[in-house]
Amino acid sequence: MACEPNRVRLLCMLSLTFGFFIVEVVVSRITASLAMLSDSFHMLSDVIALVVALVAVRFAEKTQSTNKNTFGWIRAEVMGALVNAVFLTALCFTIILEAVERFTNPHEIEKPHVVIGVGAAGLLVNLLGLCLFHGHAGGGHGHSHGGGHSHGNKKNKRGKICKSERPNGSSGEESNNLVGSHNSPPNGVNTERHRHEIVRNDSEVHMNGSVVYEDMDHSHDEASLNMRGVFLHVLGDALGSVIVVVNALIFTFVWRPCPPGETCFNPCHSTDHQHVNHTLVDLFVDSNGSSFQRTMVGPCWVLYLDPTLCIIMVGILLYTTYPLLKESALILLQTVPKQIDMHRLNERLLLLDGVLAIHELHIWQLAGSRIIATAHIKCHDPTSYMDVAKRIKDFFHNEGIHATTIQPEFVTVNSESSASLCELSCRTQCAPKLCCGATDKPGVAGTGPAGTEKGPSGEGKALAASAMEVISEIPEGAAGAGASVLEQAAAAVIQVVPRIPEPEVIITREVESSL
Amino acid sequence: MLPLCIKDDEYKPAKFNLLAKISGWFRSILSDKTSRNLFFFLCLNLSFAFVELSYGIWSNSLGLISDSFHMFFDCTALLAGLAASVISRWRSNDSFSYGYVRAEVLAGFVNGLFLIFTAFFIFSEGVERALEPPHVNHDRLLPVSVAGLLVNLVGIFVFQHGGHGHSHGGDEGHGHSHSLFNGSAGHGHSHGGHGHESKHGDGHSHGDGHSHGGHGHSHDDPHCHDELHTPGKGSSKQILQGVFLHIVADTLGSVGVIISAILMQKYDLMIADPICSMCISILIGVSVVPLLRESIGILMQRTPPSLDNALPECYQRVQQLQGVYNLQEPHFWTLCTDVYIGTLKLLIAPDADGKWILSQTHNIFTQAGIRQLYVQIEVAAM
């Protein structure tokens, strides 16, 4: 299928790294160097990271909905990114541990020439990987230049083509309106507003269902979240190789080892026993006054160079991994995407004709640019509903949210003032358990008090007065609705009663909900 | 009555009071049983880690120092669980319309990942040591690991007993069923073999001062049982499962260390240590798989496994309602444990009663356990 370039690159890098891992293991056996063996395990962890990313990419291509995964497997990208980020963090901890050990117990490098050779080869492999994945990462860390962006755009276009080719799965609804411009902007509010202006002008284009490619800044494109993870991993490895090579070079040229056959004095706290023994012998010899030539083993700071560089590298890695970790975690936490302002959205929705109130508005990001929204919208009656529904859908499309599910709620007969109440909310005993501790009252979760109470329809104001009316009206008016009467009455009662002390409730709720 | 003195203090804007914020967090932690237990274990763990660290520095034993660092690493798992249990109780706001409840699933997943990473690490160290067996000084090995095991067992016993006090539904057995064969203080192993320093015969106390007990598995039942629980106390099954696995992972490790120490002392089988490490790492890996599978399913927005049978029935019933032509695009997913959310689209006849269909649909799905449902109605053009 399409989206080939990602997979090809990953496979390429994977095979290279795996081959190198084998080489390192063999070399370590030949030279009996433990350091090489542990470095080879480092390579193995790299291989695993690449495998994870590859699996995620393979899964994410299956955007078709299945029985069990009705949204398709597209979230696999985000998961892959998270796994890689967590893996990197754990690796960093391990490296810190080893560095600390090295501090207390410095080692000399044995056979530095071999280390230089292997290190240089590893560095080459990693640099190649960096080049391969550089464009995909979009250079979120200041590497962004024009070339990077054009890469990103091209990849995105191919990516969008992949997505638009899928059959009528869950995506059928949003058709092919995955507009690239609605990815989260790198900076905050200003660009978002700006983009909204642009989008509104292009609203007709969106409606036609054509795929619109806007040449926007893709540096934080979520579709490449996974690739960013891989890029960071390869970057970490490259840094590691750099450190290895630098260290070995400095060691070769600066360090004066203990020449074989001579007595020498090792002032550094080293693990080499013969040096310690030799110092004692040394003292004895010198006390005879034979020679002042006491060869001292090379400058000690060289031994401490390795752990220091490691710690610096860990600092760099953690600093660059943190944004990735945060972003993927936020997506998985069902947060509202950064570019969407719930408050404003709510207000603007209320401004639409025919919309009396909005309940339970939830907007979350599935992966990449697929944003999903659900809401209950209260309108007058079923006949006006289809009209309102279309307008609401258009509104959401303009915002970049293409998969929406709007549940209509019709105002019950004669009770205009109950427009803020959610007609079809949960029953009595489920009310406190409604949404995992979001609020104590159903029907307000997510909208905030501002959306319903201060709506221009002004419906919310007279709740206290209408409490009694509502309760008495519903059984009469909706008698024909069968079993739903009791629920609605119950729901209405539940909702009305706590709202009577209105002003204070609003204030406290606002405080609580903003935490 | 004239005011003699006017204090302006009340009108000062509230400063960012760090102390108040932290004390707020403490109150939140101590209010819930799960987080309270986690917090105490974390403190216990940290104190043991510090004790080990200081002892190691004082006696200049690198093994102890590295073991204490690994305990710190372990503490991060506990910290993640604690943070998740506190965060998941925060209220929803503009950025998090569902609240922060997913934090528990995420914490369980991250803990599982850490565990897998630990298992991999131990395995690799075991391989290294198998290829090049270092000389392990096991003088102080046995007593320390026995002490660690005893503490672990006591902790597990105490907290398992307390944990089952609240069993309502059958869900809890679930959380514990994979715990017991899992624990490994793999950490004990991973530095017995920083084989490098054991070359100079340090008192290589390999011990596992980890005293991780089990948990107060406070499983507040989220089902509608006519009791009003505070909404925030939804089951924190994921967190507890993840942290429990991590903690019991230490116990098995102590056992493994003891076994290998005995083997080494009695039969001088140096190969026992790496083999034990590898076995334990495999055990850890295997036991983490259920937790990972579950949390991955939730995070991938998979249809809740417990509803796999109930949903097709519900679809049938909805389609049999009068006026409903078709049911399209059903999406059901788990927000957090036992809270399901669903959306679907119904195509109805132009003359059908929309309100009635809506409420009936809600009824049908509420019986299946889905309380948050969004039904979009589309009227077929005739």
C-alpha cells in the first residue's frame, strides 16, 4: 500500500542497525571487550525501538474500521511514539546509572583502536539514519529549514492520499476532508486565529470534500509523531557514538599508559591492581635512589571524560524527548487539541440559529489531524432539526473537526425555559457516576457554566422560577412518549434542584473546573 | 457602627502559594485509600533506598550503591502510579473535557513498559554474565536478600488482606491473578553483576532492601449499585495492577537471588546467577503482557471487550424499533475502567418519532452498561 517511504526507511535503518549489532557482538567476542558487548545491547535497544515504530506504522495504515477497533488502528502511531519516548527515558536513566558508576570507578579503555573503528562505523550508521528520518521529524528542535519543510509537506501529501483512499470505514463520515492545516501550530493562539480566518474563506472548498493541502508549517505534524520518536532514538544513538569516538580519540592521544615491563605509578583510582602493587614496589625502589623516573600514568581527567560526556548527552536527550512524551501522552489522555478553544467554540455554536443549548460537548483527537467531537444539541423540534444539523456540521467542518456526532434533543412541549436541561441524561443512581468524576451533575460536563447559563438565548436565567413548572409540565406534555416520561422527569428533577442557588453554584463550579 | 480599622488584606490577589498547593495535594493523596497506600509505600521505598545508598557510600560498596539507584528507579514506578491516582481525580476543564481519568490507564501502561524494559535489561545483563562469569562475592549476599524477601512477604501479606476488604464485583480477583507468580527483584540481579566491580571483591551485597508490599486494592465499584460513590473513586485497577506487578517483581527477585546464592555457595555453580536472572526476566515479561494488552486496548479506543457480546444484541434491538431504517457507524470505547462511551448514527423514516427513538435507544444501551451515548439522527429523504 501507499505510505511506502516511511516503511522503506524504517526497514532500511532496521536492517542496518541489526547488522551492526551482529558485528559488534562478534567483535566483542573476538576482542573480549565487555564495553563493546554492552554497547551492542544498546544497539539492540535501538533495533527494538525501530521495530516498535515499524509495527506502529504498519498498524496505522490500517485505517479501516474493524469489528473490534471501530476507529481503525490509526492510534497506533501515537502509541508507538509514546513507547519510544518512554523507552528513551528509561535508557537515559540507565546511562546515568552507569555514568555514576564510572565516576566512582573509572576505567581505562582497552584496545582503543578497535573502539575507534567500531565507534566510527556506528556513527556512520547513525548519521545515515539521521538523514533518513530528518525530514520526517520536521525538525521540531530547531533543525527546521526549508528543505525539511518541503519534505514534511511531501510526506504529508502522500500521507493524505493514503488516508483518502481508504474505503468507507469509520472515516466515511468525514470523507476526505483531512485538511493538513489543522494540525497543531507550533506556537499558540495567534497562528490559530489566523488559520481560522483562512479556513473560513476556504469553507466552500472544504464542503466539496476535496483534499486541501495548505502549505502550513508541519513541524509538529502529529502524523509523524511516531517518526519523531524514531528520530530522537537515532539521535541519541548518534550522540552516543560521537561520545565513544571522541573519548577513544582523546584516550589514544592524551593518555600515557603504563608501558609494559616498566614500573609505573597510577595516581588515579583505577581498577588495575598491578598498578597499585607497583606503586609500593616503586617506593621501595626509589628510596634506594636509583632513578627519579617514575612514569606516571596519563592525566586522570581523561578517565572522567567519558561519564561527563554521557551525562551531558543524557541532558540533551531528555530535553528533546520531553515534548514528544508530553504530546503523545496528552493525545492519549483525550485532551482537547491545542488549536481548539472550547470556550469560543461553545459561544459560536450558541450563536447559530436554532441551537438552544449545548450539552456534553467533547472534542478529542484520535491521531494526527483526525479530531472527533460529540455533543447534545437542543433544538425546537424535529422539523427544524435537519436544517440545524447541517449548519452545525458545517460549523464543525470549518473548525477542522470532521467526525462529529450530534445528538438532537427536542424541547419538550411548553417548557421553553428548560432549554438548558439535558433531556436524555443518565438516570438517578448513575448520575454521580456519569463521567468518571468530571462533575457531580450530568449535562454540564465539558461545557462549563458559561456555555449554558450565559447563552444568548437567555434560557438559563429563569431556572429557579421554572423548576416547579418543569416538573409539572413534563408528565402532561409528553404523556405519549411512553417509558421516557419517568426518566425525563427524574432527570429534570435531578438537574433542576441543584441549580436553584444559581449564582453561587456557578462561581464554585468555575473555580473547580479550572483547577 | 463605624469601622475603626480597615484591613485591605482580603483584596490582595491570591499569590501562587506553593505551600498551599502542596498541602492540597497531600490532602488529596491522603483522602483516598489507594493513593494513601501508594504514598506510604513510596516513602518506605525511598527511605530504604536512601539507607542503602548511605550505607553503600559509607562502606564503599559499589554493589549497594547501584542497588540503591535501582530502587530509586523502582520508586519512579510508584511515583507514576501515585501521580496518576491523584491526577485522575481532578475535575474536567476546558482542555480536558472528559477530565483526567485516562491518567490511570496511561500510568498502568507506562508501568508495564518500564517493567518490560527492566526485564530486558536484566536479561541482557544475565547474558553478559553468562558469557563472562564474574566472581561474585556472596558473603553478604544471602542475609541481605533473605531480609529483603521477608520484608516483601510481610508487606504483601498485610496489604493483600486489607485489599480485599472491599470486594463487590468479581473484578478484583482479576487484578491479583497474575500478580503472584510474577514478582522479581530483578534489581537484585542486575547489579550483582555489574560484574566489573565484583572483580575486586567488594562486599557485594546484592540484597534487596525493597520492602514493597501489595496494595490496598481499594476497588470502588463503579457499577450502579444504588450507592452514591463519589465519582472520582472509579476503580483504579490499572494503576494498582501496574504498580503491584512492579512491586511483586521484587519479591521473586529476592527469591531468585536466594536460590542462586545457595546454589553458588553449596554447589559452586557460578552459572546459577545468570540463569536465574534470565528466568526471572522472562517471568516478568510474561506477566506484564495481560496488563499491557488491556491498557493498549483502552488507549487504542478499542470496543470494550466486556461488551463484545452485548453490543450486537443491542444493535439488533435498535434496528427493530419502529421507524429505524439503519444503524450506522457505531463507535464504542472505554474511557477508563468500566466507563464506556458510544456514538452511533440512526437513519430513520421521515414520519418516525425522533424523540421516542432516541430515548428507547438510550434505554437499550444503558441496560448494556453504556451510560454516555450520542445518537445522531438522520431522517431519510423520501
